[in-house]
Amino acid sequence: MIDADRDYAEYLDRFAKALGDAAVGAFVKHQGHLIQKLDPDAFAARNREYLDLAGHYLAGLERGDTVNDLVVKLIRDHAAQLILTSPV
């Protein structure tokens, strides 16, 4: 199984444990967000965006950069959609 397949399988497992059974494309409420159960392609794009945002955020913290509240909100929103714990 390639990493993208493994990552999607882990997402589906997190989704099922946190929110139960829902069809791909269905909307459910999670952590105060209305999120959609993602198909593999949508998951891959959202996961890539999340990893990029979180990476830039953490690198900025190491440099001592000022963090924009919008960046924190985006990271939290992406984490909720991926059924992850936000690093911020």
C-alpha cells in the first residue's frame, strides 16, 4: 500500500471512530465544524494543504515570526476536516 492509500485508510478509520458510518460526500458535524467525508482525491489535496500550512506555521515559530490568526484558523479547520488534532 502506498503512502497516499495508507493515509486515506487512516483517515477513514479516524472518521469511523469519531463520527460513525457516513457515505463519502456526506456532511457531518465535528468539533463545531460541518465537514464532508472526503473521497481519496479530495483527501489527498486537503491533506497536502494541511501538511504545508502546519509545516510553515511550525517553521515560523522556530524563527520567531509573528503568526497571523487566519493561519491558525486555517490549520484548525483543515485538522478538523481531516479528523486530526490541531498542532495549534
